[in-house]
Amino acid sequence: MKRSHVLAVCLCLFVAPWLYAAKTPAVTQETVMVPMRDGVLLATDVYRDPSLKQAPVLLMRTPYNKDRVKKSAERFAAAGYVAVVQDCRGKFQSEGVFYPYDNEGRDGYDAIEWLGKQPWCNGRIGMWGASYVGATQWLAAHERPPGLVTIAPTATFSSFYRNLYLGGAMRLSLITRWAAGNSQKPEGATVTDDWRKTLLHLPMSEIDEQIGWSIPWLEGMLTHPEHDGYWKPTEMSTEMVELKLPMQHIVGYYDFFSRETVGNFSRMQHWSTDLATQQRQQLILGPWDHGSIGRAKVGDVDFGENAVIDKDGENLKWFEQYLKADTTKSPAVAVPVRYFSMGDNVWQEAQTWPPQGFTPTPFYLHSEGSANTGAGNGRLDYCPPVTAEPADSFQADPADPAPACPVTEKRPLIAATWAPVDQRPIEKRNDVLVYTTEPYTEPLTFAGNAEAKLYVSADTPDADWVVKLIDVHPDGFAQNLAVGILRGRFRDSEQKPTALHPGKEYEITVDLGPIAAQIGAGHRLRVDICGAYFPLFDRNPNTGEGPFGKETKIATEKVYHDAVRPSRIILPCRE
């Protein structure tokens, strides 16, 4: 190598890092104890570029330790924002007592008010984060703090009741494990090492003690299955339309917050009282569960590199337009909805959700009365029944509830996942009805909100009906796409449940949530129906006694499919 070339290489080695450093802001971090209106001090990390005299502020309020989001905060600060991360009241370095959701609205208001008074704040504040952190955004926004310009609530809710309870059934393992990790543990107390026993315990009102100690707020959640006044402090779904805030909503189909997050977007886009706010909503809907947002591998399925997104990067693009820029002059969102179609694994664009160009299409259940297990005679097709087909039946035993996913050594009961996993082991159970189409010769594409319309009966005062939508691959792999559940006594009302009359037939609707997928050539579409989805949802004792009941009954459940009672699943299929 010539001496001149060597010198050039050496020069690059020294100069290039210097140039890079010159372009990268030197972000500083400072921890401040910020006072709330009652004098409680909340630990707050401030990340900023000191060379910026003033900048817009991005705030996250979290119960999960502010130190865990250091990299994201530094990235946001390097992009020209002041990134602020605060431990919620009673968590980690903050003072006070943690009680879920109770103080988040007021504390959020006070934090934003404090930020607006800081010399480095330009008066424009946004919020970001997922799950409970998303709820802190909704609760703060509800208080109308001055200076709050936009929020980006990822995978979260605006009605905690409708997140925790679906069709009257409770997301049991979710809330109990969360409570075990986020409640104040008394000195000397230990978390249960027998989660199966804990999750099967009756009455429901005592499960907190079974975890290891008394958790009053968990007991409250467990003992209010009706959508009553108990839930009012976290009920914002009707009032949110009054907010005048651009919002970015991100969630996955397999996320237990999927219905709520998509619902939040839809309400704001269609029902906001402010036209400009309607036009400044964005939904990104991918193939993820709660812990895999932005990843390709979810459960047992690899959706490919197309499924990968940079969530922080998506946030930054949003804030560049609706926080850093003058929001009053920011245009409407050009592409309000980006959704991932599973199966063909491509992103699609739409102006709203559900997307246009899809028609509700019924797929009817058929059998000779023996649809039990994957080896039964259950069929699914476009043709409604025209004869007196015999009903299918199964026994739902609360002592042995159908699992949400196969229990293995690597995936014990308490680690049950919402993500896609092979359903074939569950379909060997006699308490699972299985209905399958013939293999498709041409792809079937659908996108929107799916539901099941079933004619059913039970010989008990209460019973659950779980409906799963499944893509059966050519090799037999049965990939769950969507699931819904309905507790019989909640068939007509969330507020006023009524017992079933044993043996009486009912037409019920089971919501399967948002979904977009393609059933490819050679694949088959399948519907599974059973009486439990344990422990992701609590098992039904079938007695109708509610959370204080101790007894159980085995329910004989029937699904009817004949000319008079055409049970069916309805999918939004491409026109």
C-alpha cells in the first residue's frame, strides 16, 4: 500500500469518529424529585441536550422502573426533545403508596404542569409508552393539563373493565401475576409456588391471599365482574372523544389490549367532537402479542422481516409532525391505518378500521353430531344447513378446564401465552369441537372485526363458550388467529347478568376482535369451540354464583347447526 493511502486510512480512523461525535448531541441525565399537589415527591429523570435552550418535552410515567427505558430516552433526547421518565407514585424511587390507576390522572397533570414551568421546556409536551404506561397517558389527558399536545398510547386501554373482562370472563393469569409483581409485599411474605392451585382456587374473592398476601385492589377487581360503578375511575371510553389531541395507537392482534387499542383509534377517528382531531389519528396494527411488538417471531410463528418495525422510530416520526411542529398547522394523517396481513405477511394501508373493500361473510358449522376433537366430523363451509343436523355437545368440567395453549415443560400453565401456538394437542380433547373447511385452492383474504353467531344451550345456570379462529397449514400446524369468549349470564348485558335456563336455547354473539389474514392455497380455515380458555381467562364454575361461590358443576354444552339454527362465524372477506 502506498504511504499516501496509509495516511489517508489513518486520517479516516481518527477523523470519522470525531465527525460522528460532532453530529451526536451530548445528552445529559439529571434526577429530580418532583412535588405533587399533596407534597409527595416523584423521582423523575430528565434527559436533554444542554445545547438546546428550549425543546418540546416527551414524558413517560411508569410503574416499571424509569431506569429500564434509558436507551429510548437518550434516543429521544438526541433527536431534539427533552425526554422525561418518572416513577409512578409508590414505585421504585418515588414516594407514596402505589394503588393502580388511582393517582395517575392527578399526578400526570401535576407532572405536566411542572414540566411546563421548566426553562428548557418550550411549552409543548407529549407522552409515550405502552400498557399501564399507556393508561397513564389517557388518565393524564382526561385531566386536560395545559401544554399537553399529543399522546402515543401503545397497547393499552381506555376502559379497564373491558380490558380485564371480555364477555364477562376475567383475564385471570394476567391480573394475578401482575398483582404479584406490583403490589406491596409484606415483610416475610412469599409468592406462591403452586400457581395451578392458586388459579383454580374458589371463591375468586380469596385469590389474592392464595398469591401470598392480602391485595385489596386485586380483590376489588376479582369481585366486580359486572361493569358497575367500581370501574368508573378507569372508564374513559365515552369521554375520550372530547379530547383535542393527535394520537398514535400501536398494537398487535395477539395483544390482550388489541380490542381496546383499536377501539380507541376508531372512537377518536369517527366520534371525536373536533374534526381536526379525527383527521390526526394513526393506527399501526401488527402480528404481535404484548411482549413482542415490533418483532418477527411471535410464539411459534415467524412472520418474517416484514413484521419488524422500529417502535421508537415510529414514535419519533409521529412526534416530529405533531409535537415538534406546530400542531395547528400539521396536516391530516395521510395514511391513518397500517395493518399487517398474516399469512401473506405484507403490510396494507387503509383510511379507517375496519378497512373498506371487505364484506361480512358467514361460514357455517356442520357435523353429524360428532365434531368433538380434530378427528371428529365437524365441517365448515359457505353453505347454510338445510337439514335437521344433530347438535354437537361437550362437557365442560371446571376441575379440568380446556387450556388456552398446550402445557409443556418449557411452557407451564402459568406461562400460557396469547401468541400463536400449535392448537393440535388441545384439539385431541373431547371437550373441544372442531370444524374445518376443505383446503383452499385460492387464497382467502379477510380484514376487520370477526365474530361468531351461535345457537347454544347448557344444563347449568352458567357456562362459557370459547371460539377460536385457526389457520391450518398444509403440514397440519394449527395456528390460532383470534379468540373470543362469552360467559352465558353476560349474553345480554355487562351490567346486569342473568342466569341461563337449563336446556333453553340461546342465540349468542362472540366477539373475536380485530384480525387481518390470508388463508393461503393448500391451507384450511378452522373454528374450535370449547368451554374454557384457562388460565388466560378464569374457568367458569357453571353455577352462576359469581366471585363468592365455592361450588362447581360440570356443564353439558350444546351447539346447534341446522336450518332453523344456523350457527356460523362471520369474517370480513375481500370483495
